[in-house]
Amino acid sequence: MGEKIEKELKWAVLGTGVIANEMAQALEKMGKKLYAVANRTHGKAVEFAKKYGVQKVYDKIEDMFTDKETDIIYITTPHNTHIKFMIEALKNGKHVLCEKSITLNSKELEEAVKIAKEKKSYSRRSNDNFQYATLYCTFRNCKLR
């Protein structure tokens, strides 16, 4: 077996609504911070970043998907946008945590899973319990604790 490599994963959040705020608060309780944020209204992303000490605010949502520093993207946007953003993230080798419902139908989900397998990325629907659950995730031999 190969050597296990652990590193601090860098989370980016797409959207700045209630669930994104809960994620930021949950990470803070664990002594962690989000790395980056994007929102269709740039000003809201800037406000969110100031509130939670987020290091990076993307000027354009598309920049989130190609940022080599980002490991995981948490998609908290409206349901009808999930598949578009998930596909972009997965095609760029990002892991994805997506707010429910993860997709609008099973065909979209199958497409996302296929891309995730091809890129060896991980895609998962959130469980909405950030304030009560410690996030233990294993992605590409990395741990977030």
C-alpha cells in the first residue's frame, strides 16, 4: 500500500444563502475556514467573505472551477443550477458536496456520477446537519477533521 498523505482540504462555497452560512459556521466551530466563495451577485460574496474571513472571492463563478487551490466545491445554489455547476466542478477534478436535491432527475445524476468516476472525484448530496455533525470526509487520501 502507498503512503497515506494528509493535507488540509480547501473548501469553496458557491452561493451565500442560509445553508452556505451554516457551512461556514460549522467549519468555524471546528477551527476551520472556507477558502473561497462565489455568488452570482459579487457584492454578496464580498460580504460573506468579510463575515467569515474567507480568503478568496471569485469575480466570476467560472473561476471557481479552475482554481488549482480549491479541492472541494459546496454547491448551495437553486436546484435547477446544480447540474451545470456540478459538471463544471467535476470536469475540473473538484470534489463536490451539493445541496439537496442534488439534481432534478436521475438522468442528470447519472451524468454527474459518470464524470465523477472518470475524473476520480467524489460527489455527494449534503445532509443539512452541519451545526450538529462534525465533518469527517475522505477524498483522494486526504482527511478533513
